[in-house]
Amino acid sequence: MMEKHFKNLDEQIEILKYKGLKIEDENYAKEILLRENYFFLNGYRYPFFQSKQEKRFIEGTTFLELYSLFLFDRRIRNVIFKHLLVIENNIKSIVSYQLSKKYGYREKDYLKAKNFTSDRTKQRQVADLLHKMKRQIRVNGAQHSATKHYITNYGYIPLWILVKVLSFGIVGELFSILKIDDQKSICDIYGIDIETMSSYLPILANYRNLCAHEDILYDNKTQKSINNTLYHQLLGIPKEEDEYIYGKNDLFALFLIMKQMLSKEEFQGFVLEIEEHIDNLTYNLNTIPITKILERMGFPANWKNLANIERSHLNEE
């Protein structure tokens, strides 16, 4: 197995220059590499390579262009993260409201196994998830001000408080083991069906964690594709072999999900923020067109029109 050896800042600069990157201010480049990490910054090199085979930078590519793409990804990641937290809070609020209304507000009531699916194939999952939720009460109950307040003053933690200390992933698991009637009552609020919601929640949780850990976002691809939506059709997204080429397992697919999960005003503001950062990156690119980046993001040319399409959650027949 090949071993990676430590490279100091001078050696990192030389590697980049050897691959054809133009570095006009080496002291500034070293400062950026020290602060941001060579490995992470180098992860944005691919759009600037001559080809997949010729792994050298396009002639004239500058360090500032590479860093601009890095900053662009950070900025849109922060915008997306902010709005994913809104969706996460909304989901937690809706789930806790629906379940508390039906099963009660004390954990001894809402955490009964009989409140969840009777599907035999999911009984182990039900037991495991209830164990996780009870563990969160034991571990975090005295550490968070809200949960501590309820334990101290009332002796229990209502679900609308417990969800604050549950991860988005656990809430997604919780949805998956609910009775069909409970799933439907939640999905009806968003105007989407159970199957669609079940596919959306893991994707949202995955992107939420990706954003929180500052992983590369703009060209991320998910393992599973979302179902075709009416938005694919209304935007006229082209197909290859009867499959849409954008908005399936790319960043634009996340935008299509967020379109259905945010309010109209929230989504329009979200798009304006993303547009501003795309315009800024466009200004800073010289050797490649912005369309090369948008294509890696899965954005069709008319992506901004998504904000003005009236919300519709109908899946294609």
C-alpha cells in the first residue's frame, strides 16, 4: 500500500505549480493553504483539469480561481445548511405535534411500541429506535436547558422537547416506523405522498451532515435518486435513455426537495442567495465557464425559474 508523506507549504506550492497552476502571490497562497488545508482545497481542482486523463490544470488557471470555487462551495453550503435547519425544525415540530396529539405527551405514553407499525419485518427497527430515544432522554436529559427544565419541574420530557436533542437521522427513522395513518397525516401537510417523504428524509439528513462537516457540496451525488416530479417536466429538463439528466441524485435534486419543504417566501429568498454566490463565482472564473460548474451541480440553464413555479407536489404518472 502506498504511503502519503507530509508535505510542507513550499512543497505543496511546488506540486500545484508542477501541475500547471499559476500562483502569482506565493506568500498569500501559503497563508490560504495553512488556514484551509491543502487536501480540502485540492479537492476542487477537477473542473480546472484539461481532461480526466490529462490531470494538469488548463493553461492560465490561477490559484485565485481554485480558491474562488472553494469559497463558493463554502458560501452555498452555509446558505443550504441554514435552510436545511429550517426544514429539520419544521419536520420535528410537525412529527411531535401529530404524535403528541394522538398518543400523549409523556414519554411513557408516546414511546409505547404499540404506537408504531405492526409490520413484523420492522419490529426490530421499532425496538432499536425506541431504545435510542430513551437513551437520549437518559444521556441528554440533564444536559440541555429545555429537557432539564421539564425533568426537574414535571418529571417527564414531552416529545416536542425531546425532538430538540434527536438527530435529523433519528427523526427520519422515526417517520419510517410510524403507522401509515400517522405518516399520511404528516405528509398531507406537505402535500406529498408517504413514499416520496420516505425517500426525501434520508437525503435531507445526509446533506445536513455533509454541510455540518464542511464536505465538498457542489458536485455531491447521492446514492439514491429521487422520483420524477412535475418540476422536472415544467423546467423542460432533458432526458437521456428516458431519464432526466438533472435533478435526480445531484445538488439540484436537493433543491427540488427543498422547493416542496420550504414556504414559497423561504424558497424564493433561498434562490436569491444562491444566485448571488453563483454571480460572484462567475466574475472570478477566467479559464472555465460558469456552466461547467453548474453542470456538475446538476443545474439546468433555467434553474432560477424553479422559484417562480407554483408549488405542486404531484409525481409524474
